[in-house]
Amino acid sequence: MNQRILRLIAAVLALGATLCGCGKEENGAAPAAAPALPTRIVVGLDDNFPPMGFRNEKHELTGFDIDMAKEAARRLGMEVEFKPIDWNAKEAELNSKRVDVLWNGLTITEKRKEKIAFTRPYLENRQIIVVTGESSIMSKADLAGKTVGVQEGSTAVEAVQRDAETLRTFKELKQFGDNVTALLDLKAGRLDALVVDEVVGRYYTAKKPGEYVILEDHFGTEEYGVGVRKDDLTLLAKLQEAIDSMKRDGTSARISTQWFGHDIVK
């Protein structure tokens, strides 16, 4: 094969490589389409967590977070389904795609951030101590030698465990499936105190004036957020937009006042 033919072949190959390279550059430069929003989302919740999400006398799901999620979905043009789940396995329920959103008094923690993505905080909450009206317990120090209740899988467990010095003085830290059962045990004397989310504790104790007392001492302040899967960033951004717009136009304040008597939304 003579040199002229070899040079011709080399030129053709070089041109082909150049054209292929251009094609890749153009494809790479094209903006990727943003993932489409779902037309329907499934919200996972603990249906025994009033006033955030629970069943009323007619066995209908209701609550502050239920109303917030319904309004957010409406603004995003989505249908919404509420699915009661095992709250102790909430991250698994979310990441296995059995639900799309966790919206039910979900506390933002560093540990949870490793598994799920959160909106910005929309509510502040404390872990309060509830005792009966006849109790001699006046402070955290008085919990020494006492049986203290918490809801299993709740951040009340983590809050108490963080205060290792106080925890060591307990006779027992007893975990319950739900706060309703724990309050019944407290009233019956099988429990000396209950550590619970403030929004829940105040809701229940307000219904029984004089029966319960909330101590000034507490086990710390935390913030609530809405949780989604880490790869659902488009949904996360849209939910945040909806929550922000509800704050701006006063809708979240109205919902909050309906459930708590005043606006507690951050």
C-alpha cells in the first residue's frame, strides 16, 4: 500500500473521530430533563400521634400535619394518600418506596439525615415531662428511683438517653407502643412520669384539666421537618416551596391556630 493511500486513510479516520467527538459534546451539553413530579404521593404516618396525625371518633385520619400535607399536595396539583406505618421502621418504609413522604411530627436529627432528606424545619418542639396532678415530682432530679415512660421509636428515647446522668438515676425507662397507653399507665400509677413531645403532651393534658402537670424541666428542644428519600430532590424542593407559600399567605398560621390555639409554625 503506497504512502498516498495511507495518508488518505489516516485523514478519513481523523475526520470520523472529530465528528464523533462533536456529537458527544453536543449530547453532553444538552440539559438533562428534570424528573417529573408524581401525580400522587403516599404520606407515611403514625396514626396514634395526636394532634399531628390520628384517628377521630369516626375513625377518620385527622390532625395538624394531615391538614398541612393536604394543603401542600393541593398546591402542587397532587393527589395524596395517608398510610399508617410502623413508626419504628419509618426510614425502611420510606426507602423501600412503600411511602413517598414522612410527615407526622418527624424530628430532624443528624442520625436520620444519614438515611433521609429533610425540608427546612417548620415547627419547634420540646421533650417535656408529664406527671399526675398528685405527684410529688417537681423536677428532673426527682425522677431518681422512678419509672419513666417514653414512646418506642420516638425522639423522646434519644432525648432521655442523651442526658445520661439523669437516666442513670431512673428505676426503669419503660417504652410503650404509643403515648395514649403510656398516659393511661401514668394515670393508673404504673408509671411515675412520661417524657413526650410537647405538641402531643399539651394536646392530651389540656383535655384533662387538673389531672396532669407539665414540669418546667425538659429534655431538650428539637425541630420537625418533612422527610423524603435522598434521591427525591425535585419532590423535596417542591414541598419546600409549598410550605413556604403557606407561611407567606397565612395558611399555616390558620391551621396551627385551629390545632394549638395560636401560630407555632416557624
